[in-house]
Amino acid sequence: MTDSQQFYQAETYQVGDSVGYLVKRLAQEIGKELDRRMGALGLTDAQWKPLLLLRQGGCSTAMDLSRIACHDTGAVTRLLDRLEAKGLVRRLRSAEDRRVVNLELSEEGKKIAAEVPEVIAQLANQVLAGFSHDEFAQFKNLLGRALANASALNEGDAS
């Protein structure tokens, strides 16, 4: 790493100027507002995510949800119990493999899940107000590069 690539020095480091801090604060602020807006749909933070994943085909079993959401299977089972009690999700035993329980959205679940991306898109557009299309593309690119760098560091720790 050359000196020109060192954006921080220990002697002058300020938390409020840290990219990590700013990204975390942005995620927290967006998360709080998403919680508020999803509450209007009768959903908690934990509940809207699996509905969206099921709607978009990102998962089909509790194990898939557990892996994608990084939650233990017990937590996912309790979450699915709540979603099933609300009439939003159904569990169906697989005809091909009786050990597998597939998940599907109920009709009410489909209706509510269809509103989730609308809420997210509206909020995201409000957060990005004033950005040009080029700035938006650059912002995503820069975040992607930083994420790739962080992921590479974490993968290095695993070896």
C-alpha cells in the first residue's frame, strides 16, 4: 500500500469521519425508517425479509432462510411460526423428499410481500434524493469495491 492509498492515520483518526462509521449510521437510519414503514404493513424487521426472499425466489426452505439471513435454525423456526400464525406463509412437505419442508406465501402473504419492494424502493429513492444517475452508479460501484476488499480480508482470516 502506498502513502497515497492511506486515507487514515492513527494520530488524526476521527470516528465521525470514518467510512465504516458513516456506512453503519446510514444502515441504522435506513433500518429505523424501514421498521417504521414496514410496521404500517403489520411486519417487523425480521418478518418482511423472508417474505421478500420467498416472493423473489431467493429461498424455499427454512434452511435457505437460515443460511441467507445468518440466523440459527431455531430462530428461523420461531419466525416461521409467527408468519404462519399471521396467515402469511405455509409449510408444505416435499413430495420428492419427505424430510424437506418447502415454504410458500399464502394469498395474503403474496399481497403483503408485493408491497415490500414498493416500500423499500420509495425509501431508497428518498435517501438518494439529489444524486444524479452517474453519482448513483459510482456510489454503488465504490461500495461494491469496498465490500470486495473487506470480504477478501475476511476470507484471508479464514485460511
